[in-house]
Amino acid sequence: MKNIFSLLLLSLMIAQSYSCSNTTAQSASAAMIKGNIANAANLKIFLDKSEEGNNHTVLSKAEIDPSGNFAINLSNPIEEGLYRMRIGAKKAYFHFDGSEDVVEVKSDVSDFNTYNIELKGSTAATAFNKIMKDYYAQPKDANAKVKFISELDNPYAAICLSSQREMRDNADFIGMHQKVSTLLNNKMPNSTFAKKQAERVVGLQRMLAASQVTKRIGSGKPAPDITLPSLDRKTTYSLSDLKGKVVLLDFWASWCGPCRKANPLVVDAYNELKDKGFTVFSVSLDGLDNRTKARFGGDEAKINKQMESSVNRWKQAIEKDQLAWKYHVSDLAKWDSPAAAAYGVRGIPKTFLIDKQGNIIGEVDPRRMDLKAEVKKYL
């Protein structure tokens, strides 16, 4: 019996040893990228891992020998992702899908960044390279390039090509980025690339909106009308009703320190010039925007209480700063105010001077100019 037990124990040890040895033999091997780059003798070639936001991590590098040959040895297998190879100022991107063991690259250094590259050992990189080569082979036409990128089905190519600056003045530029965002959400949801692209679209939309506002509210343009409830929430006032007067349109809030410091200067101008055809139309950004409401987790009682408190602070600020004009209005939407958006207000105080015909004279700042002197020019 003892011999049988010893034999079983020995067999188990052999089996375990074989199992460990077999696992090691099947473990993923390190990868290599090798090839030939003509006219790049004695230069260095770098391999970087590309991340969102134009961030790159150097993975390895190698010397290109006098004949143009190189071999980049990696200590780990290639993971799926976007990579960049650099030779001096020349660079090209590659998409590897993680199945690569040995990748061969052949090109001339002068053609490297236009993707005139021969590839072996990576189906993903070959497909990616063809897209990039086709893109750079096109004429330098922004419309064609926007159309090309908008129709891509390869998310990694879309990531690389959508960042080209030469298309920024194209009318379909934002639409292209929206399509890229949809592609990334479908092909690589929850990735950093997809999240950053969605943020980029929002940023571009805001820039476009700001640009349109600038065109709409330029000097000499009709002032967009504002009709909002007053402090008592029973009376409404419209900016357009004040035609025939020179009007200071003032975006402010009780919680805004710089606004409160500017108020005495506005009051001084109003008191001196109110009987000569000057008045003030104050739009308060008190209240709660959606971002602020979200802090209360949908608790309507808390939201209502906070709104009531905000309205009281607005009223108290009017009284304390002696803002004697009657045109105090607000939609109580804080930064979500459509009135503020119509005038491109992203910070306060923000004040505009409007002439008797209801046209915008320009933006003014009572803290940095003689408001009374400026108003008198148009009375």
C-alpha cells in the first residue's frame, strides 16, 4: 500500500510539473517590428503607444543601420490599440489588433508620413494603412476630406484623421465630428477615445454657438429682445419696450462679487441721467440651473427651498445696492438662461449699451470706463 501511495504521489508531481511547463510554453511571446526604411540610415526609429488627447508613451526604439534595416524588440506582446512610429520629423500611425507576433514595415522615409508603406504580419495595420494612404492621396480639398472621414467605418482611422486642422473652416466640420463620435460609441463604447470625442463635439458646438452670437450681437445689430418676469413674478418687461431710450442691458446676479462692485457705478449713472433718456434693464442670473438642481438628487422640496432662498437674495441685493430702476427680470435659470445664451453670456458682469433705436452700441464695463460719459454720447 505504501508503494502504491508513493507511486500516486510521484505521478501527481509529474503531472503538475508537466502542466506548469505546458502553460509556460503556451504563454504569449514578445513581439517584434522590423523592416527597412530607405534613406534613413543611422537614424533612430521610435514606437509609441498613442492615447487620447495627443498623448504618447514611448514603448521602444531602435537604430536604423546603414542599409536602412531596423528591428524593434518589444518585451511584451502587442495589445490592441493605436500606435505611432517616428523617424525624425516623419511619423505614421498604425492600428494593431493584438494578434501580431512579427510585423514587417518597408518604406522610404520621405513617403513615411503619407503612408506609402508596405506591411506584412498584421491584417489590421494593413487595412488601416490603406485608409490613411487613400486619405493623403486625395487633393487638398476640405469638402472631400470631410466627406471621406464622415463615411469611415474604421474607428482608429477616424480618430487620427478627424483631428486635421485644415478642415476647421468647413461648414460640415462639426457634423463630421458628430459622426465620428457615433462611430466610436458603436465600435468602442466606454473607451477613453469615445468619451473624449463626445466632449470634443460639445466643445465645438459651444464654439459655433458663441461664433453665431458674436455675429448676431455685433455693433449696430438689433438687440435680441428679452421678455421675462419681474421680481414679483406677476409683471413682465420686454427690452424692446424701451426703444426711445439709451439702455444699459446688465447681466448680473446677487452672488456675483464683481457685479456688486460695479452696481454703485451704474446707480450713479442712472441717477444723473434717468431724466435725460437713460435707463437700465437688469437680467439676473440668480435661481438654479440644471447642474445645481442635480445636487439635490431630484428632491423637489429642497429644490424649491433653494429657489426661494435665491429669489430672496436677489431681492435683498436690489434693495441693498439701491438699484432704483424698475426693470429687474429673470427666468431664474442661472447659467441655463436662454436670455444669457442669446447674448453669449458665459461670465458676469456682462453689460451692453443699446441706442434709442434698439441697436447694440457695444459691450461696456462700468468698472473700467466712464459710463456716464459714454451714455451721454447717445442721449
